[in-house]
Amino acid sequence: MSQESRDDSPLGERAQQLLRVLVESYIRDGQPVGSRSLSRDSGLNLSSATIRNVMADLEVGGFVTSPHTSAGRVPTPKGYRFFVDTLLRVQPLQEAAAADIRRRLGRNDDSRTLVSAASQLLSSLTQMAGLVTLPSTQAASLTQIEFLPLSDNRVLAILVFDDREVQNRILQLERPYPAEELRRAATVLNEQFCGRTLDQVRQALLDELSVTRERLNQGMAGAISVAQQLFPEAQPGAGGMEYVMAGETNLMGFAELSSVEKLKRLFEAFNEKRDLLNLLDLSLKGEGVQIFIGQESGYQILDDCSVITAPYSSDSGAVGVIGVIGPTRMDYERVIPVVDLTARLLGSALNSRR
């Protein structure tokens, strides 16, 4: 008993070894693991009775559970969490896989193409669903604004960030704006806002320009009116974050996710995006690889899933998140380094476009 309770770990060395073998076996085969298999694979010279006793203790502790149809046991989310935090032996990616990621993210493509390539990479390398958020422009500096008139009081706004990132937005305005007025508005806004981030632009509109609107000449007032449409007040939560997803259908190949009702609700959540975006927004504010197992995500639809994420960064800090979604029975040892390296190489590829 003293051997079992040494160190600060809730599990002794023997229990940890058996739990590690059980989790690895279940991840590999997807079948409940019995004491005979544990005795064979653990390398421990233990009787079946001793192994059953340790398994019973692990079950009482909430690390494993027994399906009704089998004498074997499977890991619980608590068991996976202990495995990931304490027992996992993460190895660097094989050089061939690492070279493939470098090659496919090494091209000087636009950011959306790079993000799409990264999500496809994550999906193909893990055989699960890969998702990547588009780079946020919240921390980027506005370089240039241009307007082009369209029909029906609509205007095409062209925004350039950090001299490299281009966004197009269509604005529905209250009245028609002739091309000359749009040119004047662009001149005014470029003078006022270039070199500022979106948050700084919104703050300027709220604190300075809008309160003095009555004292502005008509041209300036028109520019401010367009700017208020172009830079609406930031929404709470994930705001304007968008993501690209690939490989959702891979999830149909996992028995624990393959019921029609479960897949339907999961795909509906992917389409709605709100819950996933909130989770990704949390990941954007964190550091390094983050792992959400089952209910840890906070969203019931993901209770049978694990989500592994990592932020990717530009010179100005974290600008987006990549992630993999799969069953809790995922190969964490293989997926974690894929997510980590892809995040770092995506950030490098975006920075190299400067």
C-alpha cells in the first residue's frame, strides 16, 4: 500500500502502468481490455487476481468503466485526462510527415489558401476533422481603405491590413454615394485611421468622431457615416472569427460517433459554428497545445469528442487557432505533434508573406 501511495500522484506506479497499457490498447483496437491482455502487454509479473484488484480500484476512482456487454474495461474521460497529463509519451513527428507539412505550407499563397491547406493537412494526417480559423485582423494595423460604388446604395469597401492582408466588404448604406464622395471619404478615413488596429478605430469612432459629428462638414460627416457601417461595434465572444473545416465525414468511421442522430447533431454544430468558435476563442487566448476531452469543452454536443487545438501567431501575437476534432479514443500521441507543428509552420508561412 505504501508503494501505491508514494509521490503526489493519485495512482501508484503499478496502477499507472496498467492504466497506460489499457488506454493505449483501447485507442489502438477500440475494444474493452481484459485482465489477460493487461497481464500480457504490461510487462508486469502480476497475477490475474492482482490485476483485477487494481482494475477495480481504477474503476472506483473513475479512471475506467466496464461496459455492460463485456468483462473488459474502457477508459473514462478522467482516465484519458490522467493519461494525457501524466503518462503520455509524445514523440516528434516522423521526418516524412514533418517535411510534407513544411512543403504544403511553404508556398507564398494568400492567407485563405494557406488556412484551407492547413485544415486539409490536419484532416489527412489524423484521419479526423481538421479546422483552422482565418487570421484575425484585430491586432493588424489598417494600411489602406478604398471604396467602389455598386447598385442599390451598396458600396464595396476594400481594406488592406499590414500591407498584405486584403479584405472586401459590401456595405448597405442609407443613401447613394457618388464615386467622388466615396473618394473623399476614403481620403478622410485613411488620414484618420491608417496605422491603427480595428479596436483602435472603433474606439476613435465612439469617443471622438461620432460625438463631434454635429460640428463636421458634410464631407467629413459622410465619411464618418460610412465608417460606422464599415467598423461596427465589436461583438462579444468570438466576434468575426471564421474557420475552415475539412474531413468532417472522417468522423463517420468511428463507432462511438457513428449513430445517425449523433452525427446529425454534430454536423449541425459544425454548420452553426457558434459553440466551436467560442471554444476556439478560448484557445486563442491560451498558450501552446490545449486538449479538451469530452465534457471539458463545455458543450454537450462534444461530450463524446476530444478537441486538440493550438494557436498560430504572427509577429504581433496569436492571430488564429488550428484544431483537430475526433472521438475521445483518439491517438493523442500521434495527433498532438501534428497540431503543434502545423500551428508553428502556418504562423511562419503567414509571416513570410510580409
